[in-house]
Amino acid sequence: MTGKLERFLPERACFCCPFNIGIQILLFVIILLRIAGMVCGGFYGPYVYLVISLGGLYLSADFLVLYSVFWKGEKNEDCGYPNQRVWLIIWQSFNVFAIFGLIVAIGWYIYLGTWAMLHEPIHFVVFILLMVLVFFLVYTGVVIYAFGVNLRELYIDGVLGTKYDEEDSALTSGGRRVSI
């Protein structure tokens, strides 16, 4: 089933940037939006503990993905694809819960109506922030999944090697392993 889905995945982030630059830009935008959400969440009194703890957890996950995938120093065996895959899966699972919670919060705002949002200006700002953050989280989740598929293919190519003999020519296409 993943073979059928993979042809619909983006080849680049934002349709113009390569994966490494595009994902870093998207994650920095998400980090800025989460910090803005934590600042706006400080206006809600009793929810400030919940906002700061969950916001800090999600910010740490964003920074861990940035560090483990893009900012690590010298290439060693401990920072290979299996390790990166773990961090990408953790980030994706955190963001599934984040998207679910943000959609619930958006539904709450929609249920209250425009009067409740415009009664206090911070409510409207938080509503717009939630809408933008959900969009970026969903798009970044798709791009990071495509990046993980790309990393998996590169890892398999590295393990199997890209050199082939004449007798193995039926198994490869242009020196590259054929995905089934």
C-alpha cells in the first residue's frame, strides 16, 4: 500500500526547495508559531501551566528533529537512518496528537461563534494562529513522511551498493535498486 501512496508524495518541500532546506524552514515557522501560541496562551490564566508544559514538549520535539536529522556533526554510525527514523516517527506521533487537539480547539472556537472571538481580541488572534498552525503541521507532516521515504531509499541504496554486475542488470534500473 505504501508503494501506491509514494507516487503522490512531494519530491521537494514547498515545491521549490530541496527537502533539507524546506523542512528546516517549515520547522522554524512551526517553532515560531508555537512560541506565539505559548505567549497568547499566557493570557488564559489557569491554562498557562498546560500551555507552557505542552508547548515546551512540542518545541523540544521540533528541536530534536532538527538536531538529529540536520545539525549533527560528523557522520558516524550512531546518527544513521535507523536513529533518524525513530526521531521522525516520534515527531509524527506527537504531531498527530497536536493536530487532533488543535482541531478540537478550533471546533470550540467555531461553536462559540464570532461574537465570543471578537469580544476579546486575543481570542481572535489565537483562532487565526490555530488555523495557520494546523495547516503548517499537516503539510510538514506530509513532507517529513516523504523525506523519511527518501531517506529509507537512500539507506537501502547505501547498504546494497549502487554498483552492479551485468548479471544483476535485470534487478536494477540505471544502477539504482528498483522499488516494488
